[in-house]
Amino acid sequence: MHVRRRIVVCLTISLCWASASSQTKPTPPAAPPPNQKELNVNWLYGAFVPKDVPLQPLTGHQRLKLYVLQTFTTPGIYLKTGLFALSDQITNSPSEWGRTPGGFGRRLASREGQFVIQNSFSAVGNALLQYEPRYDLCRCSGFWPRTKHAFVRNFVTYNKTEKELRPQFALYGAALGAGMTASLWKPGSKAWVHGYQSVFTQAGFGVLTNWIGEFATEITHILHKKPKDQK
């Protein structure tokens, strides 16, 4: 129950943040320079491959650059950290830290450390397996086919052929490992409990960010659309 409640709180805040920021955050350029086309990282929903860009295996240098972008230099990781820390503060988890400014600081540092560890494990795992770490926008059309694509891509990805799908071993192994590692600095924590909670969080939050990325253009259009009675 606590895991689901934290996910709901984080997803709600995330959607509200996205709506409020849509007036000042432009969509990624439609035609970026050729050397940047394969390394698109959105501030909210992460790395993605546009519909008009063919899927090509990433080089080691590109994987390293993508890791740095998603882990340290893109605002999304800090937004995610703040949202989850705020959720932990609201649910008072862990309770030993209390609902004080100091407790929030500990939760903020804890979540940041956990997400850096998770991104690191995931990047290394995907590199070793030669798996695709980016979300590829669906080449299909229609609400439900694209929603299905966003859902499925959170659990399977392409191998080095960029055609054959494989389970997201690195992504969920990283979530499990990061959750268990974070339990080492939390009071009264159980490694396996925090590990599977991290896996469930990845499942819920990952599907949401994929869906937002898939429909980002439509969402932006709706948010910018003026009412009919407004001149």
C-alpha cells in the first residue's frame, strides 16, 4: 500500500509540474544536428528516439554521454529526486527520519543516491548486454496502439540488432540492486523489501514517463490550445 501511495503521489505531482512548465519548456527541435539525433534526452521523460530517426546501435562513447546526460546534467533526474523525496516526506518514510526539514534533507540525499546507483547499474548492464537504453517512439498511429507500445517498452527492449526484443533485465536488475543498496543507509530497513519496492516503482513510473513521451506533442498542443470563446 505504501509503495502504491508513493507512486500515485509522485505521478500526480509530476503531471502537474509538466502542465505548469509547458508554457516555458519548448518541445525538442524537430531536426537536430545529425550528430545529436540519436541522443535526445527530454527534461521530463528521458532518452528517446524520434519516429523519423532509424534505430541504430549506440557506440560506447554515445552510451557514456547518454549516461552522463540522464544521471547528472539533465534537470529530469533532480525533478524525479525531489518528487520522490517529497512523497517520502508526506508518507513519513522512513518514520525514524521524521517530517522535519532535516528529515526531508535525508530523504532527498537518499533518493538521489539511489537513482544515481540505479542509472549506473542500468547503464553498465545495458552496455554489457548491448541492449537499447532509449525509448523509441511508436511508428504506429492511434491512441491504444501507441499506449500499448509505451507500456510494453517498459518491460522489453531491443538487443544489438535493434530488431529483436528482449526482457529489460538491466533496467529491473538495476532497480532491484539500487533499492537493496539504499537499504544500507536507511534505519531498520530490509534489503529485499526495498529491492522489490524499487522494482514496482520502476514499473509504474516507467510506464508513465513512456506514455508522456509518446504523447508529448499532443499533450503540449492541448495545453496550449485556447478555449473557443477566447479571442
